[in-house]
Amino acid sequence: MSQEQALTGVRILDFSQVLAGPFATQQLAQLGAQVIKIEQPVGGDMTRGLMSSSSDGMAPSFLSANLGKRSLALDLKNPDAREIVHKLVAQADVVVENFKPGTIERLGYGYDALRAIKPDLVYASISGFGQTGPRAGLPAFDGAIQAYSGMMSISGHAETGPVRSGYFAVDMSTALNAAFAITAALLRRANTGEGQRVDISMLDTALFMQAPQMTGYLVTGNVPELNGNASPTKQPTSNVFASRDGYVQVIAMKETQVEALFGELGIPELYLEFNEPSKRLRRRDELHSILAPLIAAENTEHWLHALDAIGVPVSAIQDFPTVAEEPQLAHRGVIVDMAHHQDPEQSVKIVRASHVAEPGSPTIQGPSPTLGAHSQEILEELGYSAQEIGAMRDAGMI
């Protein structure tokens, strides 16, 4: 049975850095695409040193978003770099960039310029607010878009105010959105023969991720409140509760679940007072004050077994060390071992793609590259001689 993947043979020229762009192209690489990552010769992708005490340019944030790519260190501001880029574009199917809108056009590598070289090119631009519009020219980062998009206004506790997510919610969702949009553009090209300009906005993505809440406001005019860890439904039986040794997320939404929960907590008679969602909503603080100490009296493991046995969804609030050892993730191969970039005898653990498929499942093609690791190799493939490549290196262009 063939193991050819969905994007086997697709060639991508990746000008992006940080997370949204690189993580998008990494997903495509794991589906078989060949990705050449263009980085500035000094420092490279800024995430190479982000959130890391190491000076080797291979910070975990970089490792997590650049698996299986080849790195070409190239000074795009050098006029002589244009010939190299044009040769690469002539062989490419996709170009991805996430410069501030207008920047790549000033460098001479905008959509119109590159489409003249490769008419059926799929050209994807990722930015904070999109390529056009009143805020298009503004820079953006994950936290800023979480704030601007309203995401933080629905996250947090009324007592302490809004909070941002503990992970890069906008960057990572934008990456998946971009990977989807690029793949769709490639499918369209296969059907029509036409290339496409794809414009992916972090703000648009953040609104898309909040579609149920935003649509609720648009339809009803009701502004969501800060509900802490409670369900957006505000039902007091769907919340995070402290146990004796940690925290559990309980989700009792159906009437059968609520009644079963009351019974397990030893207060079946109270269900008659709270046997409708409207009753529980009106008295949610009162009900929470009844439920919380009862759940706090037993440890997490007790509630995982007891509530699961009666059909009430429940989960422990797990930390990263626990999740890293999760048997279900191991079964699906979500976390894999890779050879260490400095010592092949050592290994590092890396998060793989987010789905499996048979045949042709997403596969890591190789480790994340050190800066410029493939510059010589890529330039030789383009026909440059050793002397020409040496001159480029001496000039600081590569």
C-alpha cells in the first residue's frame, strides 16, 4: 500500500518566522511538502533564542515549529539575493511570508513580482490584521490580538479581571488556519490550474475561534461576562472545583447528569429545588457554595472514578509532566523522540502533528535545522559553483 502523503512533491519557500507562519509550514512538511526556510544570516528566526537560556540558536520554541525544513541563511536586503530567490520561486509551488504588510513588497518579493516568475504560485501572507484595511500596517503579536479581538474579555474572573491564555492561542490557531488555507489553494490550483493569493489574519482567526460567543452577542445583544472556569452556559454544575489534593473539571449539563451528581454528593433531595437550568442559574452562587465543600472533601482520584461510574464527565486538571506521560498520547505518537541537534547520541522529545491518517500519516521528515545548515546544499542545487557560494559567504550574503 502506498505511503505517499497528501503534499508529497509540493515545494514551499518559507520567509516566515516566530510561530504562526513556521508552525503552518511545519504541518505541511509533515504531510510531505519540501520546505526551504529563508532566514537572515545573523540571528535567523527570532524564536531561535526565544524563552531559552541556551545560546545555540535552537530554543524549544524554534524546535517546535521547524521540523523537517531546510534552512537557507540569506540576506534579502542584498540586491544579489534576488537572483537566488527568483530561482527558488521558479521551482516552488507555495510562498509563505509573515512580514508586516508592505515590507516584502519593498524587498521586491511581493505577490505580483513573484507571480510574474511562477504564474500558478500559491502565495500566502500571514499578518495581524490582514493585508488591507485601516489597521493593516500595524504590527501584531499573540497577546495583543487576544486583547484586541475580545478574547481576553471573556477569559478570567470577575474578581480579578481579564487574563490571556497560558499558551499562544492566536498564533497556533492562525497557523492551523494558514495550513488549511494553503492546502485549499493547492487543491483549487489542481482543479483550475490557477495560483492564488491567500491573506490570513490573526484577528480574523481570533474571531473565528470565538464564533459561538460572538454570534451569541450579535444575535441577542448580550455581552458575555467573565465566568472564570465556569462553562459559558453559566451552569453551576459545570465548573472547576478544588478537590482535596488538586482540581477537577466537572461537566454536568444534562438533567440526568445533574441528578446523578447530586446523588453522588449525598444531597439527592436538593435536586427537587434545582431540577431546571433556570433554577440553577438564578441561584448559581448559592448552589456553588453547596457543591464546592462536598467536592473538596475527597481527592481527585475519588471523583474521577465516582463520577465516571455514574456518567458525569469529569477530568483532573493535569500539569505538563503528567500530560507528557499520558498513555493515550503515547498510543497516538503525538510526542516523539528526535536526535539532539548537537549530540546524535542524545534525544529530545518533540510534539508531532495533530492528527493521524492511514495510509500516509503525518511524518516528521527530519529535525529542525540549525541556522543556514542547508545553504551550501540548496545553492548547489540551483547551479551555483563552490567559488560563487564562497564569495557569497565572504560578502555576508549567506
